[in-house]
Amino acid sequence: MDSYIFPVLILVVLYFFMIRPQMNQAKKQKKFSAELKRGDRIVTKSGIYGTINDINHKEGTCIIATMAGKIKFDKSAISMDLTSKLKKTSSQ
């Protein structure tokens, strides 16, 4: 019986410290992508700053206006919403 306790304990620790946080992060990212709307100021995972001009929900893409022009990105490539961050810093 004692030989089963250690492997089970390792699996429990692995679940709570590695697997569960990754699942929560994936849920947050999916919710974030679903809540994107036109006019949001964003940053892509590659570091490009811009504003969402158009969203195509069928293709899962959006057109982002940057200083260099308009670029089409996959919605999953958007990393962060600057609109909410700018509101938080301006209210403080």
C-alpha cells in the first residue's frame, strides 16, 4: 500500500501545479479572443501594436490598423488588450 502513495502524490502535485494552470490560461485566452471587438487597441504576440478595424468570425481573423497600414491577423495571434489597460492607468 505504501508503494502507491508516492506515485499518486506526484500525479496530484503535477495536476495542481502544471496541468490545471495551463487549462485555466487556455480558457482565459479563448474568452479574450471571443470578446474582441472593433476599435480595441491591442498588441499581437509578435509585438505589433494596432487597433482592430474588422473581425471575421467565420475565418477567425481580424484586420488591424497599424502605423504602417492594415494587416490581417489570426485572432489567436493577439496577445493583449491595451484598451482596458489604458483605462486602468488613466483612472489611477
